[in-house]
Amino acid sequence: MYQKRRSEDPQQAEMKTLVVGVGGMTNGGKSTLSRSLHQQIPNSCIIAQDSYFKDNSVVPVDGSGFKQYDMLSALHMDTMMRDVDSWRRDPDSFLRQRGLNPERTTPPVDTEVFVLIVEGFLIFNHRSLNELFDKRYFMEIPYDVCKRRRSSRVYTPPDPPGYFDGHVWPMYLKNREQMESMVSGIVFLDGLEPKEELLAAVYEDVCQEIERLREKD
């Protein structure tokens, strides 16, 4: 959700904000894309949904004995929303508190744009969070590729036998159906495309939005 505010210092540029959502299935490449965007876009930072999982001891178990991690109830979404709201109130201070020094555009411009990249597998399923996004991207890959990538990674706690087919994939299909029924304006990305091409396309799209914000009254 676009925001703008005028600095109390008349010599400083006006500040505007842009919130970008990078969603997608497990192991689809959303974290890689988000990190690459962050490295290329000045005054940007990442809030990753995976950082807000509840402790394993309180995550419920289904009838098959599988931990129900692929649900919003397994996440501290209230804490995540507070962090997002903190950035929206003052992105400059938010960056400094996390050891990131805000960059000033050279040559100076009348408007500085701060960009928040929110990354996660259920970011578009949370209504209050979804309403804040100015740009939405969703990384997708085929079932077989997803399963292979998932099996090659080590999780804490580790995936039990049958977890992918018994919980992860069915929940992905359910969550995606819900997402598509309630959200519009998502750009779907093929996670099998070369990383450089995906990054170039999204980076160009976001940069165009940044320039549009700078030119907007």
C-alpha cells in the first residue's frame, strides 16, 4: 500500500514506500529471488514469513500424525504484522535498527522510495497482510521438482516419511485454491526459468513502479 510522508528537514527528500510480496510454494525459489531483489534495490529490506513459525511443541498434529506447519495458525502472524507496520511507520528507522544504512540516491532526488520485500508461502492468504501489497509475485514449480527439492533439504524438525505427499502438497493445493479465490493481481512466475531471467523481469517491474512513485505528486 503506497504511502508518502514529508520529512521534517526541508533539505531531505520526500519519502514514499512500496510493499512487494514474493510468495510461492515450498522450494519454489521465492527466498532466492527476494534476496537478489534486496541486493539490487536501494533502501530495501526483507521480512520473511518463515521467521515467524511457532515452536514445534505447539503446532497441532493431524490424524496421520503430521505436524500442521502449512497453515496460518502455525505462524505468529500478529508479530509479523507488527514488524510490517513498524516498517511502514518509519522505514528509515526500521533499517537502522537492523544495521542497514539507508542509501541516498545520487544525484539527489525529490523523492526517496523505500521498498519492503515480504517473502513467504502464505503471505497472500492472510487478508490484512495481502491488502498492503503494491506488487504481488508467486513462484511455482511442478510437483516432481518440488518434491525432489524438498527431499534434498534438511529441516528442523526433519520431515517424517510421507510428509510431502501426506501434508505438504495437499496443503499447497488447498492454500493456493483459497489464495486464487480471494486475491487478484498476482504475477505468476515459472520457477524453472533461469534465476537471472526471473530476477531481471521482476527487478525491471519493481523499478518501473519506483520511478512512477517518484514522478507521482
